Amino acid sequence: MLTTFAAMLIAMLLAAFWTTVFFIGKRRRRIPKLKLDLDSLPSLDDGLATLAGLTGAPVHCSNSATLFQNGALFDAMQSDIAAAQHTVHLESFVWTAGVLERRFVDLLIARAAAGVQVRMTIDAVGAGGADPKQLQRLRDSGVELSMYNPIAWWNLRRLNHRTHRKLLIVDGHIGYAFGHGISDQWLGEGQDKTHWRDTGVRVEGAVVQALQSVFMQNWIEETRRVPSGEGCFPALRETGTIAAHVVSSDAGEAVSSVSLLYTLAIASARREVIIQNPYFVPGRGVVELLTKMVERGVAVHLMVPGKHTDSRFVRRAGTHLYEGLMRAGVRLYEFEPTLIHQKVVIVDGIWSHIGSTNFDARSLALNEEVGLGLLDAGLAAQLKAAFDQDLLRSREMTPELWKKRGWFRTVFAWFAYQLHEQL
């Protein structure tokens, strides 16, 4: 009798465990293998409205934009926060204790004391390394701080539902999208393994309202509060000549908008595609698309991290794709000094994308993500120049060089890639 009861109890526990795993893993957007007619897709200089429309975003004209590399981003962000008159809205995945955290906390507290409405959304998992005393200082000062999706037993189905977005909107007039976290490894110039390489962009113009809307989405989801008034959605004037659009993904989507954006942007290329990304573990459909683009005469350049990475398993999984990519004609480079963390795509020297989205299943199918698409040859040229500088500190991989790795790494990479949809 006791043995039967014990067997039933074990069966019930196993059933509960696998049911939980199913619900956690099931909550994801679809990344379908698209049926593309490459000849019918317009080039991005003519077809930006098509790209933006298919990914659920209007094109906003007459914007201005400024690029920032590495730690220089924070100086610009802090300057704009210090000048804020009405609102500061900040969203981040990574937030860890250190010099940068204290710098931001002191500044945000000062603006709250001056009467500025400061609202912050930080992912509860990404902020696992934050200093609790600093976060409490923010709350005590009047900063409205929301921890996105705290882990709790009653909320396990949303365990994989994280915000990976990196946004700053000041007074509703100035917006930032970037790959950086609020953590000391993003300080510096990407010069060594403790200082990461990254890129961000500051924008003014009508596109800032779209970034504000993305921030509001997660803010309202977590707090149930609806901000309004000055500094939320002000009338915006023309500030430049750049056409821009925002693409974001959330857990409620049937199909991943960020995956669709990457796919369509690459497929629209006529001359060149440049990709810089820290976690490149896409499905086979992306590899096939890159192969087709090379066959159509498009030069494809892919830069990923070398030995310096914060996720060796993900890197190993990505290396399983290297040989096929190189044999297809994709030029593949490993950045050597540190973790290359920017998420940059440049197409045909005229359109570029900067944001938070990685080329892995977690970004494409699970996380809340956001990025800016920018149609401007000048910005694309600046990003290309930065890429060329990164090439000087990179090693190009070749099929011959790749053959020299041991059999164990080959087998391990194959095994790791089989799990790529869960990474």
C-alpha cells in the first residue's frame, strides 16, 4: 500500500514538473521559416515603408540621430537626464552594483528632487546583481521603480518573459536605444576583457514618440499606472532629415517582429550586409538566407565574439554554423579584445539598425526587445567606419583555419546547437 502511494506521489510530482516546464517553454513567439520572393522585395532606399509596415511600425520622417560608441554613451545620457524638466523614463535589462550604478542613482535622485517624474523599469533577473541599498535609495527619493516580472511560484509561466529592452526617453523629446547595460563593464572603450564593446544611438524627432510608446507598454503592464501630462507625448518638431522606425517584440505576438525585421532587411539587400552581434545562434533559415544573398552577389560580413564572451555555451552553439557560412562565402570575423556586444545591422550602406536584439532564440522568440531602423547614408557610413576599426582587432575565420579545431569542439558545438531554440 505504501509503495503504491509513493509511486503515485512520484508520478504526480513528475507530472507537475513537466507541466511547469511545458508552460514555461511554450510562452514564445513563432519564428517561422518565411517563403520569400527575393526578386519582389524592394531595396531599402525605396522600400523602407514596406519593411516598417510589415514589422508593425510606421516610418517617421525628419529626425536627427547621433551615434555613441562604448562608454561615451553614458556621458550623453547623463547630460540629457541632468537637463530634464518633466520626465525621465529609463528601461534596462542589466543593472549591477558599481560605479555606473551609483552615478545613475545619484543623478536620478537629484532630478526627482527637482520635481522631474522619474520612472524606471528594470528586469528582475537582469538586476540580480544590483545593490539593494541603491535601489532603496531610488524608491525613498520618489523615483518610481518597477522591477519587471519578479520571479514567484505563482508566476512561473512568465519565468522566461524578460524585458531585454534598453531605452531612455527624456521629456518626450529625446530618445536613446542601445545595447549597453547599467554596469561597469560598459565603461571604457572596449579595450580589454573587462570593458565590453557596444553601440548606442540618440534621436530627436517624431520617432521618439514610438520609443516612448514601447516604454509605456512595459510600464503599464507591471505597474497598472498610466502616465500622462507634460513630458509624455508632446508635439514634436522636425529636427533633421533621417527617416526612422521602431521595431519591438513582446510576448503576446503571434510572430516575432524582430525576427521578421532582420529577415526582411537582409533579404532586401542589393550590395552588402554587415552584422555585428554577440550571440549569433539563429535557425537554419537565416543561414540559408545568407547563403542565397551571397549567391545573388551580396557581400555578407558577420562579426561575432572570439574567446571573450559571457556565454561560452551559446558561442559554442553558434560555431556549429561557421563552416557552412564560410563555405557559402560569408566573411566571418571573431572580435578578439573583449565581448563585442553591439547589435548592429547595416544594409547597402544606407539603412542600419541599432538596438537590443540578439540573433538567438531568446531575443527573437522570448524577450521583450526594441531597436531603431534608420535610413541615412551618413549614419550607415559612420557605423561602417566603426566596423572597419573593429576589423583591425578581429581575426577572420576561414574553412582551412576552422579545420584545425579538435574533434571534441566539433562534437560539442553540434550538441550545443541542438538546444539553440532554448538558448
